[in-house]
Amino acid sequence: MQSNFKTSKQPAADPHATAIAVLGWLADDPDMFGRFLALTGVAPGQVRSAVNDPGFLAGMMDFLMNHEPTALAFCAASGISPETVTAAWQHFSSPGLDSGEY
């Protein structure tokens, strides 16, 4: 019996590697990085140690994903697909209510 499901030829991306790519992209844009730091309250000197904190990575991915033009600009600049970025965001975000659940 033949399966109707298509499989991706590309291996699953590492969510941590995707998040680090986001951080590098943010850091390359002083205005964007400054906005990120201001909104999160993270001091520039704390970033290096924070990259190992899943909470920091979740907040960074939230920052990216809460503004579609920013997320799409990252995807265009990095060549990382929106689906991969979304998967990384979901990996670091704690589970919440699904649509329709209260």
C-alpha cells in the first residue's frame, strides 16, 4: 500500500540553532536589537549567558513571531523557512490553550 503523505527531503531543523540564527540576525541590526532589549528588559551584557535559558529563547522567538513583517524579514535574510521558524517558536513556547478552549 502506498502512502499519500509527502515526506520532507530536508531534515528537521534544530530549534536551538534556529533561535541562535534569530539572535544573530537581531544583533546585526542595532535598532531591532535595541528594541528587543528594551522590550525584554535584558541588558546587553546578559545576552551571552541567556542563550542557554529556554525562557530567554522563548521570549526572543515571541518577539520575532509577534510581528509578521519582522518574522518574514528574518526568513528572507536567513533563508530559513517560515515553517521552520514557527516550529522553533512552538518548541520554546509553553503549551497554551488551543483555539476554542477556555
